[in-house]
Amino acid sequence: MRDLPNNRSDSAGEISRRLELAMLFEVSAYPKPGNVHRTRDYPGTRFEHFLASAVASRSSFEIAAEKGSLISKRKLHPRDAQVGSTIRDAVISTIRSQRGGNTSLGTLTLLIPLAVAAGMTFAQGNLQLHRLRRNLSRVLKSTTATDTLAFYEAVLRVKAGGLGRVPQLDLRNPSSKKEILRKGVGLLDVFRLAADRDSICSEWITNYSTTFELGYPYFQKELSKTDDINVSTVNTYLRILSQKPDTLIARKAGRKKAEWVSNRSKEALALGGAKTIAGRMEIERLDDELGKRGNLLNPGATADLSACVVAVATLSGYRP
């Protein structure tokens, strides 16, 4: 990690600013088909709601990064990172900061553990991706039943859409809380149950494979070609969407619709995506088509994954 302050508290602040910046970059990227961006709002949820949420998240990122630093110095155990409650508190801050509802649950579920891992990694020396990912694995594997219950509270607070019913540990089932506490079910255990239907859960159980193995290498390649953060972010979003049908769309509208959106993204990317006039026109057509469906065909999980990719870039020292 380049140019971070020597003082550890100051470094936690810098990590939090870089993660806030990643959230701002992601929502600003345009045209990002099917999602809110700087030139498209949706009824009830506008661009400025996401800006306010990013700013409101920064203090939680700083808390998470500081805990990571303490873990690296063995003043805390990884289970004491309190990832679940930090996600919950960050979510509460975002819904209090704006009137657009749930803007950032998925993104925060990915970025809070990343903030802890970044705090651990910087305390051990300069940022190296293999070290960051190794520390991230420690954080994810150390979550407890307390983290799970706090995360459930966050989901219920934002009334997250498209959840459906699940056969085990359904967050709306009153008996789930007792079972989680009795069995000591950590957050990673819960996400393992939902990984086949939710990209964020899948990302947790694979130690962020989409972020580190698909998204970030592609983002870096695009950035080296264009030196354009907007083009790189939009094309990375399309790349992830073309390879992994969006799970939020699949839950709301069915697998076939999710695959249709994925195939259209692949076509836009084949034309050059945001780098070319033809690609840009195809992206804008897709954005208009998805926009007419409201939030039914909203690739929200893909946006969360894209934000995580950009976060790795800002943590690695990217500056606009």
C-alpha cells in the first residue's frame, strides 16, 4: 500500500477514505446498465442517495481498519473484529444519511471485511495482494454467531428485496436466532447455505474469487489501456455481468432473464464496451431497456462486486 501515513490510526483513516472513494467511483461510473449512476436515477432511489451512503460509511471503514491493525499486533483476535456488527452499524448509518432506502448492504458486506484485512496487511508492511487475501480469509473464517445475528439485523433493518425463502436459518424465522446461538453458526456458515443463489455469499465462501481472479485483473488491464477510471469501471462491471448472471435479477425475475442480461452485456463488451462508440451505444440501449423495467432487472449484485474490485484498486494506491 503506497503513501499511507506511518501512524497506524492515520493509516486506518486513509484506508477508510480509499474505500469511500471506491464506492463513489462505482456509483458514478456511467452508463452502467440497469443500475443508478450519474446520468440515471430510479423512482425512489437517486444518485445522491448513493453519494450520501458512501460518505456515511467511512467511519465504519475506519473502525474496521483499526481493528485489523490491532489484530496484526495480537491485541485482538480475528473473531473480535466484530464484522457483523460493523456491517450493521454501517448499514444503519447509510439509511439514516439519505431517504433512498437500501443502497449499500451488499457493498458493505464485502468492504467491511476488506477494511479489516487492509488494516492487518498494512500493519505487516506494504500492501501485497496475496497478503491482503490471506488476511481476508482469516477474517471471514473467524466470524461468530454474534456476527450472524448482527448481520440478520442489518438485513431486516433495510428490508432487503428479493430474498425469497430458504430452508435453513431463514432470517425471518424466529427459531433461527436460537439455533444460530445454540450451534455457534458463524456468518461464513450462513453464507455457505446461500452461496448458490447470492453472489455476495459466494464471494465470501470463495475468499473473493470474483474480485481477485476475474474483476481486478480485468480492471487493471483496462486501466492500463485507457487510463480512464470510468471506462475501466464500466467495462469491468460488464465483464463480471457477462461471466456471472446477476443473482439479484435471478431471484426477482428468474434465471432466464438473468442470463439474457448477461448475454447482452457480453455483446456490448464484444463491441468494445465503454471504450468505443459502438460499444457505448449498445450499453446505452441496454441501460434504457433495463431502466424501463424499474428495479426488476437491476444487476445490483454485480454493482456490489464491481465496487469491491475498485476498492482493491484504491487500496493499492490508484489515484484519479
